[in-house]
Amino acid sequence: MSRSIHSNLSKRLLEKRGYRDWAEIAKKRRIKRAVREHKISALQPDVPPVTAAAIPICVRNTHPRLYFAASREDMVQILELLPPGSLNCLAKVVLRAGTRYVNSHATEGIPDPYLYRKSVELMPGVWLPVIRGTYCLESNSVELFGYVTAPDAHLSSEHTLELRFQMLRTLVHEVAHHNDRTQRVARGRWRMDDEAKSERYANLLT
């Protein structure tokens, strides 16, 4: 209740001062910030491409039922196949559960019986989060969310390969978002501000 009261009060005060659409103002500020980033990066000398082995890959969360299908070696091999420069300015790759993020952003899915994270049961005893990863704009980092496996889940070699493929595909997709933000300058006016367009761009690369 207090949050609603404060929100309404702030809105009335802003309207008195002549501000009507703060969402649009925030969007313009993000665009201006992106333009400034373009100008700064344009002034910087060319730097050698960052190698995949130089990107830190760390595990943030552990749980007996949390399963990261792709190993660090798998990720490094995939990242090495990307065009030179794709990893420049990428701070790190973080492996985590992402329960709070998924549950607050996903609009569908059923909580798994162990992490209570919104998921889909891909196969008996194996749950994949509805959102499998994200790119953090503020920290220039990629986060991958692990899968949940029941103690009696039987993973055949084909299942293991499928889960590994899904996680690596998510990794490349999120790195594409990073590439979109830091390197692509065409149509920069909407870069990383129009979610639908940025998703389409990342999908084209994956």
C-alpha cells in the first residue's frame, strides 16, 4: 500500500511540474547514453580481439539438483568460433540458478520441485527454466541459468547432448546481445532500447 501511495504522490508532483511521460524521457536518456558510448568508442584506438580463454567463467550458485550441462571447456570452444572482436569488453560469464530473476520476469512456467523456479519439464525428471540466461547491460556480463535434475533422472547420451546444446545456444545468444550493445553501430538510435528488435538481432546470430 505504501508503495502505491508514494508512486501516486510522485506522479502528481511530476505532473504539476509539467512532466507527463517519464517512460519516454527515460527512453530518450538511454538513447543519448548509447550515442555517447558510440562517440567514446569511436575515439579509442583499435584493440586486439579478446580471446575466449581470457573470459572468466565462474559458478555463482551450487545445489545438489542444479545441473550445468556445458563445461567450461565446451564454452571456451564455442566462444572461440565467434568472429574476432565479439568478446571485446565482455566482463565474464556467470553460471547461477537465477531463481529470483526467472520468477520475477517469466510470465509462464510451473515451479520445479527443488528450486521452485518457473520451468518446463523437458523430459522426465529434468526441468529447464523458462528464461535460460540473460545479458546484464550494467556489468557487461552474461548469466546462464542451470537446469534441475531429479535424483532418479536418467540422462541418455542423446539427452546429455541436447541439454549441452541448449546451454551453449543460450550462451551464444546472450553474447550476441553483448555484441549488439558494444559493437554494432548501424541504427544505433534504437540499439538495446527496443527489446523486440534486439531479440531479433540476437536470434539472427544464433
